Amino acid sequence: MDPTYTKCLVIDSFSNQQSNLPNYSLQPIKIKSYIQHLSSNVQTARLDAKNNLPPKYVDVQLYNKLSELKDKYGDFKQKVGERQFNTIFKEARDIFNPFEKLGRSALPRNHNGQITSQIPVKRYGHAFFNRAAIKLANIDAVFKLTGPTISYLQPIDFKADRDQAVDGNQYFTYADLAEGPGAMAQYMKYRWPLGRGFGITLRDPSSETLKWEKILLQNCSKNRGTFTALYGAKKYGGDETGDLYINAEPFAKEVLNIVDGIDCVTGDGGIDVDTADDFPRQEYLNSRLVLAQIYAGLLIIRKGSSGQPSTSHPSHQEKHVTGKGGDLCLKIFDSVTEVTAQMLFLVACCFEEFHLFKPVASRPANAERYIIAKGCKTNIQGIIDLLAAAYNQYTDSEMVFNIFNTETLKGDEKNAWNEFQKWLTKINNQHISQQFETNKKIIAYLENLDYPEELEKIKEDQPKVNLGKALQLWNLPDNNHFIR
């Protein structure tokens, strides 16, 4: 659970209102064993319009009830028409997400205060391209991904971090995967104006939503403060399309030819689903993109070391001298199938600490969550090889449903896998329960549209939060006139 909720909840102390605050716990998993005996067992199935994988790491009855509940949206859309449904659904969604307005609070606006797609140069740093930046700010405040920023969960030594940040031999590097127009990279640049960033996204001249924003590509100096858009250069074996399904390795080679490793890898890519038939398949349909982001991220992320400077690229004039491995932050959806569980387990084996986290800036009715993996370990090449084998088996018509052999695990590897399965099931049940309760409220609202008094009662019963305080906790500009 995100601690922002409990810190921003407004309680009327002059009434009998009960706080009912849930117990706060991040619930990470830490796999301490050195996992090295996993054997590749990639299995694929032909993708068609109805294929799906069965839910496994979840209370299946609850998961099926959620799917049945979401089917009602299709029935309601058919009843009132798509246009009216979209308007009413947005209204209901906003009511049951007390932090919804924060997703729009720092977006660019015109002189009338209306949200616009134009990013004025003079407001750079105070207007983000889209809500992905707000979600990353929320995550960063909890997990301190960008280093020396205020974190209410992780107090820092400002002097020590400041000295580290200005050290001529150290600088922050970041990479943004499948995330055009680049709101997450923009947030990184907001936190680290002199950091060094890289990104890959689909090169599609006809799409305004995919290509990098021009402001993001502006350089602050010759060597620092730059964001470099890469698309998989042919000299590194790519096809220059920016398609991660093809260019993960060329992208990684080009990044590592410039820097020794990446401190923080982010990714917000996803395949939208907009039909009732595809809602239950969202996890499966996104599994290839998730694996491609994980694979690319592990190739470029800074591995843990003894604290000595890296010598892999002696020609580099600058070195990031640190013993800490990099961090990973990638969007996923549900994680109840075998292939997703195996992907996540492999990621967890590569890091000191692993979380599946739902920030409050993410809408509670949807399946979106984030992999938060902190402190990449040193010897992870064996796991990268397993992921490479799966990555190379995907095609436009074949989907992977198994990565490694779970039947041959022994000793520490078997114990780690068993522990992970229990942990994942517990986390998934909590997340599915939250989705179910929120969607149930939205459906109830839609079914009571003809009863205004009932709707007002539903609105009054919703928790109140201090949105200005959330912006302070996330270290963002306080645009209170937009969120009230």
C-alpha cells in the first residue's frame, strides 16, 4: 500500500467518522540466495484472438468475479451508447479515486487553465507531458529512485548526498523504455537537470503520442544534461525503428558504448485493451513488451560492484564511482499467470529488494502496477541469458508461456521459488481485492444514475484527502488552483 494515502487522508475530528486506516507495509521480497542453476525451458503457443493463460497466482474465484464485474461495463456501454458511457464512466472513476486530480495537476495548460498538448518552453519543469511523470514522482517519494531528493520514508544526509552529486567523477544516468513522448524521462530531467538520459520508443512520424517531445531532446551542456533518443542503430545490429521487440540488444550496445551503466531504468509502455473480450487478456497481451523492457533494462543497468571504478570502457572521461547497483521501475498489469510469475522471479533474483507497487497516482480500478527493483546485483548474466532465450522466441504469432524449468529446481533455488510464489499470490490477492471493490463502487454508481439523492450520498461517503500535501510529499510544484 502507498503511504501517501494515510498521510493525506482528512479526518473530521468533530464527528464519529472512523479513520479505518489500513496497516502500512511495502511488503518487499528479498531473495538472498545466489540463483545460478535455472535451466531454460522456453515454451510458446500460437497467438490468436481468444488465447489466454489461466490465472494461477491468485484467488481464482475472486479473479473470476472481477472479470465478471468488468463485463458489466460492456453491457452498460451498449445500453447508453459509447459517447455517453465515456462521459459517465470518467465522472464515476474520478469520484472513486481521491487522487485523480493530481494526475492533471502538473499538466500543461493554456491561458484559460485548460489542459493542452502543447508544452510551453518557459514552463518546462512545471508542466509534464502526461500523468506518467506524476506517478513516477509518487513512486520516487516512496522509494527514492533518483537519489538525493526528500523522501518521507527514507530521510537522507543532505550534505553527503550534495557532495556526491557535485563530485566531478559522478553523475546520474537514466534510461526510459517504450515511453514516448517521455514524461518519465522529463521527470528525471526535472530532478537531475545535469543527468545523462537515454530512451527508446517506436519511431512513427504519424503518431504525436509516441515520438519524443522536442523539449526533452534539448541539451543543457556538452557532456551532461542531455537526453539521447536511440532507435536501434544498424551499426549495432538494429533496424532503427525503435521497436523493443527487435532492438533491445542494439539499444543496449549503443548505451553502453557511451556510459558504463544506468542508475535508474524506467518504462511505462503498455498495450491498451478496449473490448470486454480483451480485458482478461491484458496481462497476456502485454507479456512480450514487459519481457522486452526487463531484458533491455537488465542489459544496461549498472551492476553492483566493490565500489571501484568500472574499467569496461577506459575511453570514457567520466566514471560513476559507486558500489550500489542501479534501480528498475517498470509498469506491468496483473501478474497471475505462469509466464509473468517467472519473469518477476528472475527480476527479483537480480536485485537486493523487489516490490510490486500500486501508487495512489495510479487509478485504483485498473490493473496497473509497477515493478520496483532496487540495487542490481553483480553476477546476473545467467538470468539475462534465460531472458534472452525467451525474448528471441517471441514472434508476431507466437507467445511465450514458460521460461525456465521449475520441476528441476533444488535446494536454495527451489526454496526461493516456493517463497516467491507464496509472496506473489498474497500481493496479487490484495491488488485484485482493491480492483474489485473500486469497480463494484463504480458499477453501483452507474446503476443509480436515475436516483440523484443516492448519487449524492455515494459522493459524500468517499474519503477526503489533502491533495496539496501529496504534492509536497512528492516534491512537485503546488498547483492548488488546478486541483481544488
